[in-house]
Amino acid sequence: MSGAAHAEDGYELWLRYKPLPAAEQSAMAAHASAIVAPGSSDTVRVAVDELRRGFGGMTGHAPERATGAGAGAILLATPDESPDVAALKLPLGALGKEGFLIRSIAIGGQPVTLVTANSDIGLLYGAFRLLELAEAGQPLDKLDIQSAPKLQLRVLDHWDNLDRTVERGYAGQSIWDWWKLPDWKAPRYTDYARANASIGINGAVLNNVNAQPASLTAPFIAKAAALADVFRPYGIKVYLSPRFSAPIEIGGLKTADPLDPEVKAWWKAKADEIYRAIPDFGGFLVKANSEGQPGPQDYHRTHADGANVLADAVKPHGGIVMYRAFVYSENNAEDRAKQAYSDFKPIDGKFADNVIVQVKNGAIDFQPREPFHPLFGAMPKTPLMMEFQITKEYLGFATHLVYLGPLFQETLESDTYAHGKGSTVAHVLEGKVDPYRLTGMAGVANIGSDRNWSGSVFNQANWYAFGRFAWDPDASAEKIAAEWARMTFTPDPAFVAPAVKMMMGSREAAVDYMTPLGLAHQMGTSHHYGPAPWVSDLARPEWNPTYYSRADASGIGFDRTATGSNAMAQYAPPVARMFANPKTTPETLLLWFHHMPWDTRMASGRTLWADLIAHYDAGVADVGTMRAEWAKLRPYVDADRFAETSVFLSIQQREAQWWRDASIAYFQSVSKRPLPAGVTPPAQTLEYYESLRFPIRPGN
């Protein structure tokens, strides 16, 4: 990558293209003797540049661009660009605009690697996939691969502020240097685009959903346009988050009522202004009437009214609106887990046809584990897109090794039963359950100005996994982890197998030492660092960890059955019946749906109290095992990345122990129960843990 003088500092991500052993270099070079790419677009140019960079790095010889396909050439062309490709009459219809085909063929009796597609962006995606296969050590002489994205919108949401702070960011400042834009387009922006294109991401929301009005002013539109110019060859559209009250704050109007004619006209004029600067502007991502943000409900209008005024403004230009369903109100006493469904389900079908509603994976807020959001499968007339969080707001920030692939997969393969068995969340998103006109997945980015992009090398895996799942929601987290490990470190199975095992167990370890058995939101309030299950005095009930655990002398857990908040009734009947009964509720979600007595007998044979403690202990022990496994991998990893990961694992183990001890101390204080025999007491008193303060912390 440009500027990557420090070869193993993590900057190159999974696009390292390191030299192969001599014998392997010659074998690979035989399948990359030249690049034939008759197209002339900027996208074809960057695809050729990437192939030259990749094969040049791995073989020591960058293949030249040629006009004829000789032996060992890579032919990169659509049927419209190459008579040779057109003559093959390949069935490319199923690939759509962005899919690709890679095949070993013969042209004029010469062996050639064909990368073809229906568009130049498909060619770029195919070029990156070919390089991935080469980096993984796969033979290149018998290729026959085709792939197409199952979702249209594959978007990173940057919670980046205009002063370069990043909300819930743990990797330095924003990578957007707004002060120097639009004049200085840092090389890092191109590398960002390359990395995203390599995993199929095709959109970037540049600013925080807690938006500042200035993001829609002319100076910042020009800055966004400069980034759009960099991203365009890589198939990435830019989006902006508007503040709903912008017509008042920068437009001089007296209202932001979405049904007011002057407000409608203002948004149309603003959209026209943006599209003059950015002709392929993607549209808006909107947060409204949530956590203090203004919105249509301020004017007694619906979220559909709020979305549609923006949708009407961008529709003539081909733009869309992604409208977030993350809403809960201080004036609503209803269970927080129910509020989004209650707000959005009644307005299903009321949204404009260029609106897609963006729904978090769970109904609370990116917890270590949540059941899938009940809106999935419940809005057949309104397209829904997934919102995952790649940055680890609730999962140890940058220093805890927590691979999110299993969390993504767990959510996506959950069955909504919306139209019977097989109505998985993945299929809902893909438009297979209901025929959605728009499909998509968004991820809250973990990217910042840190040299390694994401605060740690292993956090890069979560960015990578998001891209892979956005391309194919039915993908395998384990296979994705293996792909990433091979490219980021080494394809040596002696490294890949234990590294993948460590990654695959890391999320469950974090759940165990943070929020086992369906507990949620037990983190320190506001900053979300460390444990604070005792907090109960905040102004809004749903901001307090005690609101979620409901722990007392009789038991623990939030009753969301018919005898409690009845949140389980928001799910399809087969799912609701499962969650209604403690015996059929998965133990991993037991305390999410049920307030259970401490003496409840669990599947382990232990009481709930003993089982809860066993989970905390298991989480701590698992981190210790991860540290030991990582130590064995020293021979396969460069010194800098090995040392950083080692230190971060030591931090994780220390903080996992803190989570375990503080949580047990609190729950023992309310349960009034002795520790089970053989259990090590917390290292400090509950009063000590309660006294800890963190006035200076990242991401908040």
C-alpha cells in the first residue's frame, strides 16, 4: 500500500502481497505473465494496477499490460470490451452488475486466466478475488469460480465528527482530515477504497449519525465531493447523515416539519446542491427521534413522514434514504426492547420506494449477545437492512480480541419463521422472504487514523468479516477467519488452524466474562468501559444496568413473557412460543426473556447462581488459553504484530478478571448467597469496584 514503509505494522491489512518462496514464485508467475485489459475506465485502470501490485509483490515481477492474450496471461474484460470474451458466450446474467467469473480457459490454444463480468466494477471485484486465491496459495491453473453479491447496499457507517473525534472509535482520530480537504487527498483515502473494494463494500457514510448541521453546508459538501472522486473508481458511493433540524439551523426556516411545503422545498434544493457536486451521491442515512436527536415526532409526524421528505428530495437523482430504526424515548415507559417495533411495525408500507429501514441486529444496542431484532420478518412491505457494529463499543474497545464473525453469523442464520421454517434473517435481508426492492447491510466502522487502521491487528478481521457477510449473508464465519488469517499473516496451516480456533472462541469468551446467560448492558454507563452492574441512579431507567438484570434476592433476569413486558410477542408465533417457556428458551438467552430464581437447575446440573459464576470463570480461563495459544505462534508472526497482540491479550485477561470479580461481587450482594464451594472470591470488595472512575477514555 502507498506509504507502507513499515512492512509489518498492520497498515497493509490483508493486502500484503509478500514475496513467495522462489519455487512458488516461478509457478505463480507462469499464470500472470501479462495482463490484457482492453477497457479504458478508471475502474479497469485501478484493477490492472492492483493485479500488477499483487503479483509483482508475490513473484518479484509485475506483469505488464499487453494487447494480446499469450500463454499465462490474465484476460480482464467484459464481453463488450473483448471479442474473445464475447465469443465464449458465457452465461453471465446471474452475476448482475457487480458479480464476476474467474475461469482457466484457452484462447488460441494458449492457457489464460479469464476474469470477466458484466461491468468494470465486477472486473475489479474479480481481480481482488484472484489475488486472494493467489495469496492463499491456491493453484491458478484450474480455476472456475463465480460470485455475485446477495445484497445491493454494502455500507460502512462512520461515526466520525467534523472535529475528527470518532464516537465509539478506538483507533485514533477520524481518517477524514476535514481541515485539509478538499485540497489534500491523502494517499490513505485511496488505500481505504482499495481495502473496501477488496471485500465488496460499495458505500461509505462519511459523518456521524449524531450529525452536525454543518455537514450539509457548501464547504463540507466540497470536502465530501473530494472523497467521492477518490472512491469512484473503486465502486464506492458516499452518503451523508443529515441533522433532521437542518432546515432551521442552516436554512433559516422556523420549522423542520416534514410535511411543511417550505421544508420540502429546502430539502429538494439541498439535494440538488449536493448532486451538482457529487453526481453519484448515494443519499442519506438518518437518525431521528433517538437519544435526543430531532425528528418528525417532534411535529407529531411518523418516521415514514420523516424518511419520505428526504427520499423525495434525492429520488430524481437516483438517491436513497437509509432510515435507522434505533429509536427509544425518555417519555416512553415501554420496555426499551419493544420500542422500535412499536414505532415501525404500524407504518409498514408507508415509506417511499427509495427508503430502506436500517435495523440493528438486536433490539437493545449491539450487546455481546442479543436475540435477533423482532422487526426482521415483521415488515413485509418495507425493505429492511442490517446494522452491525464493527467497532467494539461493548466488547472491550480495541484491546480485547473478539472476532465478531460468529456474532454476525448467529444473527443472520436465526430463523424468524415469518413465512415458516427457513425464513432466516439472512433470507429476509436478501429479499427471499418478502420481495424487497432494496437490500443491504451496514456496519459501524472501526476505522481511524491509527497506523493499523482499527486499533489492533485482530480488529481488522471484523472489518474484513463484515465485508464478506455483506456480500454473502449465508457465509461461514470460520471460513472467513481462515481467509483473513492466511492473507494477514501466513497461509501456513500450522498458524492458520490455531489462530482460527482462537478467533472462533473469542466472542463466546467475551460473552461469558461480560454478560453470560442472556444478561445485557452491564457495562459502565456512558463510556461503556468495564463492568458496572450496580448502577441504578441515572435519570432514564433504561440507561441503568440494573434495569436489564433486575437482580434481587429472589432471582435475576428481565421478564419479557406475557407476565412481564411481553416483548416475546413481537416475534412470529413459533419463536414467541419458544421464548415464552424457560425450558425451551436457549440458555444463552435465558435471562433476556425470563426472571429466574437463583436455585433454578440448569442444563449443567448446577444452580443458576453456580452456573452464572461458572460462565464468568470460563470466560477468564478462555482468555488465558488464548494468550497461551498466541505465545506458541511466535515463529509465524513478525515481532511488532506479535508483541502488540501479546500485550493486548494481557490487558484482556486482566480486564476479564475485573469483569468476573466485579460482577460476582455485585450479584452476591443482591442474591445474599454464599459462593459455591471451590469458587475463588473476588479480589476486591464491591465498594472498591463501585469506586472506580474513568473520566478520560476513548470513544466517548
